[in-house]
Amino acid sequence: MTDQHRHLGAGGSGEPGGKASLGEPTLAEDLLLLLFQPDAGLRSGTGGIAGETTLYYVLAGAVLADLALGDHVRTTSGRLGTTVEAVAENPPSDHLLRTSWEYVADKPRGVQTVLAAIGPALREPLLDRLIERGDIRRSRRKALGLFDTSVLEGGDGDRRDGLLADVRAVLVDGVEPTPRVASLAALLYGSGTLPQFDRDIPWTAPMIARAEELKKGNWGAGAAAEAVARTVTATIVSNVVIAAAVLPRS
């Protein structure tokens, strides 16, 4: 699996192509774009993205949540805990999601095992996609007037602002979320980085209570048809929280 992920390309099919070949952004791309801090002024190697030390668990959780929302995976509970298994007749078309799906298609695996296996190699291909879409720019600058360094900057579009507005509407204004935004908000909360968004999403008791409900899979009456996806996503987010809690934070 690790070798497979090392060869993930930016394109949705794994083949060379432009922006059009990427297809719709994955949930993990949206989450990484939200975690990107365009005003931080930090170098890409060590900063610019919130929660770097726990990032791979969170991105892996977003991949699994995306697979759940597309009915590509399901979870089962047993004596040894919660496992993830592939829906054999419904593989995803997106190359990055497909590679992760194949990992659980080989055999059902524990959620923590899947998060640890697929997460570490996700950051770069997801970042490459965001750069190819124009959501983030990568530029070169001189450090101390001597060394070339790679710096991440905000792109020309406003997609990040739109995502942030959607999450704020759900967490602060009480808007009933779509399943995708509910998952995004729950994963953002589960990542432990939400306090860093206080300027846009005030860190208040009502907001925390709302985020807790989303984390548990309580998405509202409109999401009743997404019962399986809600259950799977809630399980994934809970495991992301558990996994992230034992890792050092930066």
C-alpha cells in the first residue's frame, strides 16, 4: 500500500492531464484547503497548514469519509473493534480514492490500521491537486538572502472562502448541512485545529456543542437518507480524534 501511495499523481485518473482531468475536488482536498493558512506567511516545508503533526490521520479520515459518502465502503463492529470493508461492486473512479479503496478491498481492516496506512502519503498528492486547480500557489523565495525555499500562497480563486463560509453557516448559524459539509465540519473539529479559526468561526460553547453533534453523526432530518454514511463518518471521526490525541501537536 505504501508503494502504491508513493506513486499517486495529482490527476484524478493518475495520468498526465490539466485541471479538467482532476474531476470534482475530493473531501480530503477540501479539508486540506481549509487547513491551509494563506495569511500565515510560513514556508511550505514546516508550516502554512494547520495541524501538520496530525495531518495524515485527518486526511485519511477525509478519504474514508468520502468513500463512505459514495457508498464505496462500510464499517462493521465486532469483538476486535470497528473494521472498514470495501463495497465490492462499487469502486470509486477517482484514482486517489481508488487506491485507498483497494487497500480495504484486499481484506477488511481496523479503522486505526487504515488511517495509519493510507494517511502518511496523502499530503503531497492532495497539495499537488490544489496547486493544479489554482487554489494554492507554490513559489520560490530566498531565505536569509541565500537559500531558495518553497513557499505556499493563496491562489487566485475564492473556493477556500466558500468552504469556510459553508462550515461557518453550519457551526455558527445553525444551517442544516449537506452530508459533505457535515463531514467536513466534523473532521475539522476532530482534527483539533478549529480553535485556530476563531476569527471566522468563533470558538464558543454553542459552536462546540454543534460540532459535537456533527461528530456523532447527528446531521439533521434532511440527512436521513445518508444513515450509513453518517454512521461510517461518525466512526471515522471518532477514530481520528483518538489517533490524533496520542500524537504530539505543533
